[in-house]
Amino acid sequence: MEQSLSTMPSDSMDDIELKNIQLQFPTARTLSRDDSSVFEERVETGKGSVLVAVQGNRSKPAILTYHDLGLNYISSFQAFFNYIDMRALLENFCVYHVNAPGQEEGAPALPDDYVYPTMDEMAEQISFVMSHFVLKNVIGFGVGAGANVLARFALTHPEKVEALCLINCVSTQAGWIEWGYQKLNARHLRNKGMTQAVLDYLMWHHFGRGTEDRNHDLVQVYKTYFERHVNPTNLALFIDSYVRRTDLNIVRELEPSKRKNSNTLNMPVMNITGALSPHVEDTVTLNGRLDPTNSTWMKLQDCGMVLEEQPGKVSESFRLFLQGQGYAVKLSRKRSTSTSAEVAPLTENKMAIFRQTSLDGLNLTSKHQTRISSPQHWSASAINITENPISEAVVC
């Protein structure tokens, strides 16, 4: 032992000399267009033109997105749809990003005599978009105000909407507090531009409270975006339209025999919110008005803006949701960047199983749970099934 210790190179570190330090900084997060695979087109509608960005092969099934207040397709969806799991999944879909009038990047101020469309009229603009691109049906993916627009379109044209993924969707009309804040915001935007009060409200609307403690860099990115890249006059018009929204007037029918004829969303709905979002109660209200046999409410922990703060969980749950509609997205998780996906038809039995699936490892509170072993080609080791009662939901 003593011999081995004496032969150890105790002074070997003396021969090392630090000659150079090279700093490497990660690419700064931006909210500007940097995806050359996305093509923008102007679509004329009954209420003026809208900008639609197309991402993917147009021969594939269509996913149609709609953004929230203060955002557009770039600031709302670009990072999420470029997330590695989503890029692999979307090899089998084409995404049509619809921008609300005047909300696209670099949009000029709308004319003084321009009458901004109501929420119902914005929903009807989607029909023109679908006609322009010759789409028979779409899978809706909306956030906030955009989720409300898509829900309205689905109620008016249920045959054109195959399924809905709604994030922080409000189904009721504006209350007095929201009405007062939003009217004040719209006035400031028209007269003074992006004031600190409006900026604070937008940050709260998207992230909730305590955001800087969770992700300081992300907060700074969106603050800079709202201050420098949003046309305040156009946003004021969008806010005015949103605050004057009507109730969706959807009702959950308790008798199974009457559900098909009830006034609710008859297509499958995935209703998502973040635990720190200010819109949690609104999504609970919506959940209580949906058909429990084809809807799921999901609350993601430790986030408010779910697409930015929890893209992995949202992409995985969205993939399972698509599988429930018959798109057997065969996605294997690989460490390399060569992750690929496939779409294949599902049998009726598998479709029935997948319709109420949720992420493996989620904490389920449903009284009716079934745990089943997954076949080898499923990425999750097991799938939890929930029947989504009124007061219970998937929480992850």
C-alpha cells in the first residue's frame, strides 16, 4: 500500500497551464420569423383579409391554429411547433396558422374607418380560409381569445371540425372586472401606445403572477416583444372585440339520450390550462359545460403559459389526443435529432381506448381509472384512462 502511494503522480497537476478560455453563449430567444419552411398567404374574407401562415405538406391532414391577445402565429406558436417532438409529429400534418386582422408581425395600423370583426365574424372568417385552401375539415388548436374563436366556429360548423385542443379557453362573456380592465387597456393603447399598465396586464394574462421567479429570461423576451413589436392601435381593436364577446351558450346534457342534440361541442375536446394561469377557473367552467364522454380537462403544474413553459407535456398529450382521433402517430423518443413519426389507421377498438387517454405518469383523480400495458410501439410504458367527471381532471 505504501509503495503504491509513493508511485502516485501527486505533482502531475503542476504541468497543466490554462492558456485560453472561450465563452459560448446560447442563441438568444427571439419572437421573430426565422423559419423558412413557413409560407404566408393573404386570404380575402367577408370582413377583410387575414394573413395565414402554412407550415408543412398541404396534402396532409390539417391543423388550424388561432392565437391569443397581443400575439400572432410567430409569438404564440413558432417555438412550440419547432419543439423537437412536435416537429417529428408534424411530419404527418399541415398547420395553417390564422392571424387575427392586423395582428401579424409588422402589420400597419388599420384604417380609421375600419370596422373590426366581432368574435363571431372572426370565427366565420375561418370558413373563407378553409375554402381558400380547399380544406374539408380541420383539427383546431387555439389559445385564449383564439380558442374562443375556434369554439365558436366549431359550434356553427361542427362538420368542419374534427377535434379541438383549447388552451385557457373562456366560454362566458366578460365580467365587470375584466370589462373594466380591458376597456382601460384599449384606451391606453389607442391614446398612449403600450403603457406600463397595459404591459403588466398582458404579462398577467399570459403568465399569471410570479413569472420572473420561474423564468426571468422568458419574461424579458415577451416584455420586449410587447413593447416593440405590437401595433397598439390594432391590438386595441382586437381587445375591444374580445371584451364584447357573447357567451358560447353551451350546456352539458346529463341525460345520455339527449347529448347528441344538446347545444355543446360534439367533437372531441382537450381543454388545457396551467396551474399558475389566471384562467384556471374559466377552463373549469368550460369543462362543466362539455360532454364528459368526449372531453378532457388537463391542468399542467408549475406554469401559466403552457406552450412556452411546458412544451414537452403539451406535445405528448396532443400526440395522444391525435391518436384518439384515429391518427396512430408512431413517435419514438430518441436522443438524436433524427426522431421520426408515422401516421397509420387505428382499429375501432384502439380508437375507443385512445379517446380518453392521458400521459403516462400523470396524477389522475378520476374515480374510474384503468391502467393497461402498452404494445411495444407505444412510446409510454403505460396509459391511464379517465372518464372526466365534472369536478375531476387530469393533472400533470
